[in-house]
Amino acid sequence: MYVVIGGAGLAGVNLAQKLINLGHTVAVIDIDPKACRYAREQVGVMAFDGSAVSTEVLLEAGIRRANCLVAVLRNDALNLAMVTLAKHYGVPNILSRMRHPDFAEPLRLAGANHIISTVELAVSTMVNAIEYPQVQSMMHFEHGQIEVLKLLIPNNCYVVNRTVAEIAQDSRFPKGSLIIGYQPHRHDDLMIPDGSTVLEADSTVLIVTKPGSLHQVINFIEGCTS
């Protein structure tokens, strides 16, 4: 996949590095020549000096053949302009960072397929860390209608040495929740469990549930001792 990234700051460079590691071809655009030089020398991406909202620079960076464009420029107005130009040049997948919520609708109307609110993401992460300190990580989908959480299984928990099928059939396990991932040990790969998978102590599970069932899931995993 050919990805064009507007902005060679921390977000842009780190994203470029991860995409390169995944085998994608990446071009970065930034008005700062030093940032571009760093991206070339340290990350190994193509980097173009100039404005990411300049049609001349975008064409030089290969906007017409881009499969995806990511706007992570220094302010929302510039990101909006870049999204508009990407839509004009027919980029099928357009992502944009957003700082102020007032830009959400303009970015959507301009053609952004995905809008990542940095403030909302940070606040949500902090709230989850405060309210659910035992949860290793949590992701939200469908505007918060679905939650995926990563939980460690304590030694004295009821679910230890029981199968996924037994847990699913337990009346105390919230309905509509599902164990979708299992990591037996910290250094093992994450696997997709089936009904016969036995959960071990100090292993990790990924559980999908609804926001209203979060407390029930956590209480079941942590407080259900034998």
C-alpha cells in the first residue's frame, strides 16, 4: 500500500515507522527540512520538503497513486485543507487527526473516512485508567457501543483451569460478552481461543462486551474465587 503522511512530527514519524515495518511504502511531507531529513535518514521513508497543502508538493509526493492519506499537520485547518485535496485527487482512504471537535463535521464533509480526536482519545484513556486500573488496555468501537478489554487472570480466580465454553455457560458471566483472544504467557503470541481452550493463572484474555457490562465482566474475572 502507498501511504502519504502530511506532517513529520512525532505522530507522523512514528506512524511512518510502523507502516514501513508492516511492509508499506510511505511518503512524508513536511514544511520543515530538518524533519524531512530525519524521516529520510532515521526512518527510511521518502520525505518531501514543502507544504502538505500545496498541490505541487502533493503531486510530487505521488498523491494520485496513494491508497491512503493521513493528515497529522500542526493544526486542524491545515488538516482540513489536506483532506479536501486528498478527496479531490481520489485517495480512497483518508485519515485525519483532530484537536478541536468543531472540525469533526467539516472533516467528514471534506472526505475523511476516519477522524482521530487526540483530546478525546487521551481523556478516554485516562478515565479508563482511573476507573478500571486493573484493565491492561481498553478499546472502543462503534462510538462506544462496544468495548474490548484486556484483563489478567489472577491466581485465585474461579476461571482458572476452566474452559472458555464453561465460562460462557456460567450464569454469572454477562450475556452478550465473549472471550475473543487468549495469551497463555506474556511472551506467547495472542491466539483466538475455542470452546476447549483452558484458561491458566497469570494468562491474559481479550473480552468483547457492552459498556453496561464492564463492571460485571471485571468482577467476574477478578472476584469470582473458588
